[in-house]
Amino acid sequence: MKTSELTGVFLDWAVTKAEGLSHDFEGPTSIWGCHGWATSWEMGGPIIERERIAIWGDGDLHWEAEWGWHWAKGETPLVAAMRCYVASQLGDEVDIPDQLMGVAA
């Protein structure tokens, strides 16, 4: 899946992977490895601050984020920043595991 199209549990899963954390598809609390990175400033904010990801509104009701040579857009500042972070760590395409595709479908 293109990093620029990641949303919801797919984006949260990719950030979890980029952070080097485990993905538990068995437990009820972490079935998708979802930690709310793209919806909670308490989760995503420290990554933005640590990595010094720049975020700004593009005037089109979208947000943009930039870190080094990586750039991303999103509907919210967190989505844009987390897409940018994932692209910097995992690339422009991410292989989503079958277990996640089945649960999120």
C-alpha cells in the first residue's frame, strides 16, 4: 500500500513498525498493533517533536509535513506527520500483513 494512502489502523500499524515495536495480532488490546499515533497528540506528538517533523496547513484544508527529503499530505496534522515519518523509515510503499487486511476489511 502506498504510504501516502495509509489511514486508520493501517497508518497506526505502519508507525508501530517504524518505531520498531511489536505487532500482536492475538491480544484484544493490540490486535492491530494500533497505538493511536495518527489520532492522539499524546502518541504522535512525541515522534513529531523527537524527529523535528515540520507541519503546516497548505490552504486547501489539508496539512503537509516534511522531514529531510520526505514529504507527505494528510487530512490532519497528525496524519500528514505520521505518513511522513513512515515514508522516512519504511519507504513509499508498505506491505500490510494479511492478518491486518482481514481484520480491517
